[in-house]
Amino acid sequence: KRWIIIIVVLVVGSALMLTQVDSVRATFSDLHMVGVLLRVETEIMQKTPAGQHYESLFWKHNDELMQISRAYPEHNEGLMNVTRMFIPELEALLNGDGDKTYVTSEHVEGLKAELDWFASIGSPALQEDIAREQQRLPLDHFVGMTMDEALDFINSNWSPDSVVEKTF
């Protein structure tokens, strides 16, 4: 009888430890993702007119995006999954290996689904900006490009037809 209790305690204890390990692993993974995204902002976006435009668009709609995130918490995991999908390629780009990683149809389909979802529930201004940018740089065009090629394409094909004010 004592052995049964010991075995049950060990099994339950192991299960609890594994759950905590997964939680810690997820936390570090998310911190890594945030670090990569901050590097993208400072090392790429802030250094080009196209990047500055997209950074400004983000800040223009940031409050609304946060409101949507709070109103639809069940959708947050899907958005995080799409973001996580891009992290290895973005990190390679940042580390000078953007010629070795490719934009896949999975990347593009995930991003398009997220943008379509935000447009379906967003304000007219958010809908308009998403539609304009999807028309400006059709996402399907990026499938098969290396990350270097995709960045070069964005920077060489982007034109400043509108000015978006930064808001903080």
C-alpha cells in the first residue's frame, strides 16, 4: 500500500514538474520572440522609409489592436502562432543569413488570414490601411523569395504615397 502511495506521489509530482518546465520554456520562447521583433524594429524598420512607414502604421492602429486583443482573447493564440512562425526567418535575416531562409506559402497564408481577420472586425481606418498595403505589396508575390529578396523587394517597390503620423 505504501508503494502505491509513493508511486502516485511520484507520478503526480513528475506531471507537475513537466507542466512547469513547459511553462518556463514557453515564457523564454516568447521572450526570445519579443527580442527578435524588437531587433527587427530597430535594426531594419527604423532604417528605411518603408520600414518607418510600417512602424508608423503599427503605432497608428496600436490602441485599436490592443482593444481587439482584449475583446477577442481566444484569437490571441492564433496570432502568436503566426508570429512565431516568422521568428526563425527574421532572426536569420537579422544575423546576415537572410539569403538562406525563404518565405513559404504557409507564412503568407497565415499572415493573410490574420490581416483578413483584423480587417473583418476593425475600424474603417484599419480596414482601409490593410487593404491599401495588401494592394501595394501583394503577399502572394513573396512566396519563394529569400528573406533578403523580400526585404529588398519591399524597400525597392515601396513608394511614399501617404504619410502616416507616428502616435505614441
